[in-house]
Amino acid sequence: MAIYRFRVLIDDPSEAFRDIEIRSNQTFLDLHKAIKKAFGFTGEEMACFYVSDAEWTKGTEIPLADMGFAEDGQVPLMMDQVQIGDHIRDTHQRFVYAYDFLHMWMFMVELIHADDPVKGKRYPQVVMSMGTPPGEHSRMDAILLQSDDADEALFEEEEDEHTGYADEEGEEHDEEGHGHQDFPDGGDEWR
């Protein structure tokens, strides 16, 4: 059994990363929990790993739960069923980790070292921490703020076009909201 050290970088302007050591016989579920804890994410959102190559291309999916999207009717292997060592194919093996499919937190996970386990040491564990990661709900806050601005602009536009509450330039209104016009023959007509 080996110990793998993975560098886990969050795809975010903060460029925060964590180095996590884990045993080769531990599962992707163990790595999933370690990444969440290392970055301060506490939610129970859906997540998956993708076996990747040197260009970070997403390959075989290892989901947290079966969402029923398997290709060719095959049931994918879940995180709790797959050991980390089952997918280590080279000395710089890469995985893409996606967390929270609504806000799409993406992480690049790269094997940077392999060694023998240290007797008495518990795994997985964070062995290096750099940078301050974003808050788990920071993307939600930004989306809500954008949504509020968009809703206000939409409401203002609807008010102008459809409710008639906004005055058009040069249009006269009397107390009842209708324009009054004097005709040349002296008669009054409502328009």
C-alpha cells in the first residue's frame, strides 16, 4: 500500500490549493470528504471525479451517487466503491473534481508524490495549505445579486411598456389619466 500526495487547486481567482495525502486503498469518497473539509465546504451537494489526462480532459466519471445518466445503460462505479489506487496510471495522474452542480466548483487534483505510509499517521490529511479559498456560498451570493438587478431592470421595463404608469414625453394627462383635447368646432372629445 502506498500513500499518495495530491495537490488540489480550486478553479477560482484565489488560486488556493491544498496538498492532501491519502492511502492508495482509500476510496474516492474519502478524497471527496477530505477536499471539502480542506476548503471549508460543509454542504451536502452532489459531486463527482473525472479521471483525467495531462490536458485535464474529463474521462471516466466517478460520481457520489447514481444520477441515472450512465452511458449505454451501464451503472457507474460510485465514489464509495472505487479505491484511489485503481485509477493511478502514471506518476502525475490527474483528476477533475466537480462539487455542487448548480454553482460548479471545479478542482484540479494532481498526484505530486507517492511514498510509504508513516506508522501511526491517520489518512487522509492536509499536509500543506496555501491561500484563502472562497466561501462555499460566495457564488450563490453573486448570482442572487445579479438576479436582483436583472429583476429590477425587467420590472422597470415592464412598467414603462405595459402598465402606462410612466409618462411619455410630451403627453398630457388630466386627473383621470386621459388626455383632453379641444376640437376646432368648440366641442370637447376624450381621446
